[in-house]
Amino acid sequence: METDDTVVVLGTGRASAAPDTLVLDLQLAAHGQTVAEALAALTRASHAAHEALPGTLPRTHGLGVHPRHDHQGRQVGHTAYQALQLRVGDPSAAGELVQRLGEAVGDALGVNGLRQEVAEPAGLLREARERAFEDARERAEQYAALAGRELGPVARVREAGTSVPGPQEAADARFAMASGPVVDPADQELVAVVEVTWRLLG
């Protein structure tokens, strides 16, 4: 149980690294007068997308079909759709990949979002935690000195949280006139917060 002879502080640590992975969330949509026609058109678009990305393995999910209506609410056919997620090891390749897919599948392509990640963030998180603990120690030493005491052993450690910046959406991309969308890679930062309780001596 904690006593009055303790000091409790929060420490914050940050660690950042350049992203090494690009994640693209895409959607293919194709139209037809019937469900069968819409699915056939989607199959062609899907094959074209895969052929445009040799050496990659897009993950597919979210296949569906729904009726398509005009502005007066009258049904005019069906739309088939399929979501794709593409992970590549070059964060600067977004523009090239989107342009290549657009040329292959045309208006069937939709870009729902993109994000840049550090594929193995464990080392980055360890660094952020170490910095958070050192920050907590510096704060505790200052408070102990202000109280005319000395810092003793650690009585309790509690991780108060970690955070990662949210994904960079496709709407944030800059568009170049000739070479397609350009996304500037930004360092990914992990933030760790730790609550540490020290005993006070003297």
C-alpha cells in the first residue's frame, strides 16, 4: 500500500522513425443490368488490377452487390463491389501504384485511404517507454529535491498509455499534374506515458 512517503509522477516518451510500409485501401466497383453482368464486370476489373500489380498480393474482402438507381429512384441495374488492401515496402510508391491501377481498371477504381506504417514498431515502442521512464525519473528527482528528500526505490510502475498517429487519408495527398498523386512520407511517432511511484528517503 502506498504511504505518504512517496512521489507519483507521469513520464512521457516519444520515438519516431521513417515509415517503411505503405498500406492502400482500395475499392473496385462495376455496373451491369443484372447481378450476373455486374459480377462479370467486377471480375474483369479485379483481374486487371492484379495483372497491373505483378509481384504483389492484394488482400480482398467485402464482396457485395446492390441495386443501382437513377435520380428518380428507379432501379437501372446493379453494382458489384470488392475491397482490396495492398501493402508494399515503399511508402513513396503511392502515386505510381494508384496511377497504374487507374490505367488498368479505369473508373472502377476507388481509393478509400492510405497510410504509412513502421512494419515492426516493437523497437520504437521500447525506445518510447525508456524515454518515458527517464522523464518520470527526472521529474521525481526534482520533486524529491524540492521537498528536501532523496529518491528511493521504485514502489510501482503503471503504463498509462501508448499512442500512434492516425492514418493519413487519401484526401491528404498532393496531386502532381503529370506523375499522379504524390504522398510525402512523414515520420511515424509513438508516444508512451508511464506512471511511476518512488519511495522518498530522508
